[in-house]
Amino acid sequence: MRLNEIAFTDARPVEGYGPGFFRIGGQVHQGAILTGPGGTSAWGGYEDVDALLALAGQIDVLFVGTGAEIGYLPEAFRNRLEEAGVGVEAMNSPAACRTYNVLLSEGRRIALAALPV
């Protein structure tokens, strides 16, 4: 098997999460987060679609963590992202973090927007 060393640039894997927080790149971030090629920042939830639209052309898929439980994304939210060419996959936040980490390790063009558990 061939292994490739990965340079994460500004994208870092999710190292942990818990009630109300995420740990990414050794830093704890309270509340909802957006992480990907531009680094990690606070995310304003489903009303903050502009921050996600700014990723169009930089990513192929956006994983949206819906909190502790799987939830449906608001239709207008999903439609705006898909119209901009951003693929969207919704799952609970723990699954979204794991999936993000696996695909990030493969060098894929992805981002994660997640509500805390």
C-alpha cells in the first residue's frame, strides 16, 4: 500500500467535540463552526449561508453537522448552496466530523459547517 503525506494547509482535522464546543488544530471553538480550506471560524447557523457561499469553487462538498441528531436542512438553505455549485451532505455533527476527517486525509476539497452537540 502506498501512503502519501498530507499537508493540510489551513484545513485542519476535527480533534474532538463535546457539549457546545469543537477542538480543531489544538484550539477550542465554542458554538457552531465552519472549517475548511480557509481555516476555522464561528458559523451563524442556517441563516449564515453567505459564509458558505464564499466557498463556491474552493470545495466540492460541504458537510453540514445538524447537532446531536440528524435533521433536515431548510429547503432555501440547501437550494442556495446547490445553485452556487456547492454539494451539500447533512448528517449529525459526530458523523459529519468523522466523514470530514476521513475525506480531508484523502486530500479532498471539502468543508464542514457544524452545530454543536
